Amino acid sequence: MTRATTVRAVLAAVVLLVSLFVTLTMSPRLGLDLQGGTRLVLQAKDSPTAKADRESTDRTVEVLRQRIDALGVAEPTVTRSGEDRVLVELPDVTDPREAAEVLGRTAQLTFHPVLGVPDDAAPDPKPESKPKSGSESESAELVLPDESGGPLRLGAPDLSGAGVEDARAEFDGQRGAGWSVSLDFRDDASRDWTRLTGEAACHPPQDERRRVAIVLDEKVISSPRVSPSVTCGAGLPSGTTQITGSFSADEAKNLALLIKGGALPVPVEVVEQRTVGPTLGAEAISASARAAVIGAGLTALFITFVYRLFGGLAALALAGYTLISYAALVALGVTLTLPGLAGFVLAIGMAVDANVLAFERAREEYASRSGRTSRPLRSALAAGFRNARTAVVDSNVTTLLAAGLLFGLGSGPVKGFGVTLAIGVLVSMFSALVIARALTEMAAGSRFVTDFPGVNGIGLRGRVRTYLTRRAPQLFRRSRRWLGVSTVVVALAVLGVTLRGLNLGVEFTGGRLMEYTTSRPVGIDTARTALADAGFADAEVTTAGERELSVRTGDTGERAEAAIRNALSAEGGATTKVRDDLIGPSLGDELRRHAFIALGIAVGAQLLYLAVRFRWSFAVASVTAMVHDVVILVGVFAWLGRPIDGIFLAALLTVIGYSVNDSVVVFDRVRELWARRPGSPLLPAARAAVLQTVPRTVNTGMGALFILTALAVLGGDSLRDFALALLIGICVGTYSSVFTAVPVALAMESRRKDGGHMGQRQRPKPGRGRPADNGARV
């Protein structure tokens, strides 16, 4: 065993042991879509007294965190997202009304002067317009009921809750005053409070105008009267202010909590709300686990059948890959979401790609070295891994670019999918280039393995390779025909988008999507009639089974949701809500914009990277094939009427990475073969490269197809569309990497010589990403 093999074996053992330790001692962080709960995205808004910027949003986060902690929600998450958004995750809170209660009031806390009682003494929560002195022409007045229900006319707010430094409930047993609430204000707010109470003290003790109203979410939570001991204009200094009354202990504590916890620097509104029941999450975990076990088992059996002993060792490395990936997710504290779980399962199937590339190159080397060296297996294996390294790195970098876009431009679960995909790509390279290589090199040192090609698997040519060698098809003799086929298929896809339109999910359109399960079967027509009778004639109803219904409406409130549930209960018996997604229209517009930006950046980034690493013609051909795959996938979903949502976007960007991955492998071989014969035409090198890479493409595709088929069949409704999109993308991508990308490259290279033909191809110029004209392999 060589020194390099020993180093790889030790490194692999250390990483596996550390991963096993992490797996046994740490638990994963499950997203709300797997454990159940509610996820809210709050948008901070500018107010007359404060601007919604990073600083004010950070203060809002702290206020909300204190409020949620005080109410005892288990393991909540409150973080700032971007400049002016707040992400709130409430595990086990599956009722949006309960979530709103947990958050308390999301409006800004304000302190108002009391202007008296309205003439008609009728409460009116809507603001009125009233002339205002000074530079402003108008000020807002409110007519709201006080704590006892009596109406009060309130002036414009003099200060906001952002000025509250502390509010606490206190008990005075010595003087018999009972419970009270003490207030402390910050410097500027302290002066405003003194002025406000000083102006109120100028009115007689029984005058309503001697009161100060504390308003939260257009509700008066307290309207204390300024003490008779306070003189006109003097006011109450900060630190000595107490709100007294006949408070019980709970009432005083709740009032202090509302004043302190309600002191949001800026008002916020809910722009996204996602609620998932715990049952749905548990079923998703169970279904994904079954899909992972069955899909990975089939992949391991397949690769063992194709590559015999070395395939079995690669399958063992695949198990190591699964352990390391899981440990990395746990150790890094990555929140595992449903799409992330799907990405983790998918990466298992894609992890065999690097092994297949190395083994196929080793088979070629073994065939050329057999009989010429004393140890053909070991030298062929080393050459196979060495020659496959550039293709492995380049193809995985393109997938990492897609993962980076998912993380940077995605939101929520889509962002988690990007993280798991990136970790899977990095670990797959380690698994193939370190673990699998160490295992196979140690096995190659055995005389028994070396002497029997049928055992090691590398000494066999493989059925696909043997068939292609015997038939020697003359590919690309009429390459424009292949381009014509691709053009027709793309036209059909565009026609589907034009005629059928895209079924955009609520992420992109805004609105509300609710999923229910019923105790009795309910037909879709029956459900639609029941909702129409309840006043929801515009609601879109779909069914995933006899007892599973999805209802899509506009931005409805909780009363409307309750009415929808009652209408379904009348037909289907006990009705349980298992999912509730609410997306505001502004957020939907933003997500649509981000989707187009993500696709544009994906095309540009792939084009730039491939132009640097290869030739410009190869880069354009790869990106053309990728766009071809994207258009066809979108068109198929349009024809099928399947939803275009955030999960579909994750699948689409994954297909982009996979498509370019396939093209990179082909063009990497084209570059190598073309460099061996400087000045020769591109066509023979392209044809040979395709024939040599087809076995890799078939074997890698089979590994991914096993996993995706298992996800589509066993993964449940939540993952079925995701798996379907990837199945379509992989099949189309496999075709386009050969029959679209290569013909486009041939056409571009043929035009570089005016009126010339392939046989007149000029000698390739050495350059960055191009091999030198010395016959050396890349």
C-alpha cells in the first residue's frame, strides 16, 4: 500500500469516526414543515416617528423575542431577514390565531392625549381628520373605547413605544396601594412624557382630558388619569411614573408586558405565514426515510452489479457519504426542512457520479495497459481517478453555483435545500476521491483481485461500452437534424405555456393555500359547492385523495378560514387543517422577481465559468442545452397543470446544475481528445468523446433515477412534484448534453472558418482552460 493510499485511508477513518460521534451525540434541527408549527415573516413599515431600517428592525426583533419568551413558547426563533423583515418560527403552534396571540399586537405602541368624549358618545375606531396648528395642516384623531368601554376622543400620538425603556409590575404592601405598573422612559421620550402629562394636568381632576391613553393596535390598553398632585405644566418625570388602579397581580403583569413588549420601534405586518401540522411533518419524514433506504439500496445494488467488487466498495463509500453528510448538517446547525430532506436524499443518488467517472476512466486505462505492465489494475485505477479529477471538479462547481443561487435568492425551505445540496456536493467529492479511492486501491493490492477481472469489475469493458464499440454509430453525421428535433420539442413546450398558462403557486401570486383532511370522503364538486354556498365561490379546490383537500383563496382572515373549515366539515365530518400558507401580494411580486433574477444569474454564471474553463463555443453550447432543458421542464408542467412554486424553483435550479454537469463531462472529454490531435477537425473528437462518456451518463443517471422514482412513489404529495420535475429534468438533460450541446458546438466551430467545413478546422490555440499542444492529457 502506497504512502498516498495510507494517508487517504487514515483521513477517511478520522472523518468517519468524527461523523459517527456527532451523529450519536447531537440531534438535528428540524424545520417547522417537519416538526409542525407556524412560520411568520413580518415586514417592518415606516411610521411618522421612525424609519424601517436595519437598526429599527433589530430593535423590533428584540422586542418580539422578549414578548414570545415571556409567553412561554418552546424554542422559538426570531431573526432579522434582510434589512426590514423579521422571521418568526413558533414550533408546535399550529393555529394561526394562536400564533397571532403569541405575537401579541404587531402594531406600534403609542401614547395619546385625551381630547374628551365625542359628542355622540359612539366609539369609532377609524381615524378622523382635524385641522392642526403649526406647519402641519392635519392631524389624525381616534375615537376608541377605553378599558371600561366608554368612548374617548384621542389626539395624535406624542411619543411611541420605542421610548419605553422598562415597564414592570410592582406591589406596595406597606401603604396598601396594591399592584401598580412603573414606567421608565429613555432621554428624549422622557421629555415628551413630561410634556404630555404636564399638559393633561392643566385640566380639572374629573375632566376626561386629564387622562393619557396608551394605545396598542388601535386598542386602549390603559388610560390613567394624571394625579391631582401634579401641577399644570410640571408633568411626571421618567422613573417616578406609576399607573395605579384596582389591578390584580395578573392584570398588572399583563399590562407591564404589553407596554414593554408592545414597544415596537416600527409597525409590522404579516407578509408570509406558513403553518404545518405535526402529522404532516411526521409522515414526510417517514416517507422520505423509506425513499432514501429503498433508493439508496437499489443504487448500491446497481453499482455493485456494474462494477463488481469495486462497485461494492463504492457502495460502502456511499454509506460513508450518507453518514458524513448527516453529521455535517447536524454539526453546522442546519435546519433540515422538507425540501432539504429531499435534497439530502437526492444527493445520495448523485454521489455515485464521481465514482462512475473514475471507474469508467479506469476501464479505458486497463484496456490500454493490459499486458504492457506488471500491475495494470493498480496503475489503471490511479490513472482513472487522476484523469477524472477535472471533470469531477468542473461538474460539481456548476452544481455548487446552482446551490449558491438557491441559498442567496431563495427563502425559507428553498434556502435550506440549497444548503443541503451544497453540503452533499462537497461531501460526495470527498467520498469518491478519498474514501472510495482508498478502499479500491487497498483492494487492488490483492493478487486475487488483480488476477480475476470478473471480480474487480475494472477489467470488464461493460455491456454499454461493448455495444457501442461493436456498433460504432456515426453520430452527428447530420447534427442539424438533432437541433431540429430539439427545436420542435422546445416549441411544443412554449405552446403549452402559451395555451395552458402557468399554474403559479401562492408564493408567486400571493394569497392563501390551506390543506385539510376529512374523516369522510368528499368529492371535489361537493367541496366546491359547499364553499360556494358559504360565500367562497372564487376558491380553487383540488384533491389529492378521497379525504385530502386543498383550498386556495385570496388573502383571507381567520374568520374566513374558520368558515371554510366549517363548510368542509358539514360534508366531510371532522376536518383537520394540516397546512396553511399565506403570502402577501408584495412578497409574491418579490419572489417572482427573484425567480427571474435567479434564472438569469444561473445562465450568466454558468456561461462565464465554462468560457473560462473551456472554449467559448463549448460554454455557449452547454448553456443552450441548459436553457433547452429549463424551457421543456416548464412546458411539461404547464401542459400537466402542475403548480409552479418555490419547491419547483428549487428543482429547476437543480436541473440547471445537473444539465451543465452532464455537458461538462462530455466537453471535458472532447477537450482531451481534440488536444491529442492538434489541427484536426472537431467532429471525430466529439463523436469519440460522446461514445466514451455514454456509459458514465447511463450509470450515473440510473443511480439518480432510482432515488427519484422512490421519492415520487413513496415520498408523499409534498415531494411528488419535486421528484417529477427532477425526473423530467434528468431525462431531458441526459439527451440535451449529447444531442443539443454537441451539435451547437459543432455548428459554432464550423462557422469560425468562412465557408469552411469541419475538416478545415484550424489548430486549437493554447489558452486558459485549454491544453497545450504537446499531446499531454488534461
